[in-house]
Amino acid sequence: HRRCLFHDWERETRKSILFELLKSCFALEFNFVFLHLNETCKAGKTLDMLKLL
């Protein structure tokens, strides 16, 4: 019976580890997209400033 409980715990742990990995991958992807948008925004602002000169 104890082995059965341990098996459930192991499965849950594996699921949560997978979930954490997915979350961190998503966070990295999100950060990358955000940084890219930020750079694009900065580049756009720089172009606007050059137009004003």
C-alpha cells in the first residue's frame, strides 16, 4: 500500500517538475518577445527623434 502512495507521489512530482519547466520556458520566451518589442520601440523612438532634427 505504501508503495502505491509513493508511486502517486512520484507521478505528481514528475508532473509538477514538467509544469515548472514549461513555465520557465514560457517565461523565457515571453521575456525574449518583450525585450524584442522594447528594442523595436526604442528604435522607433530614435527614428522619430532623427526626423525631428
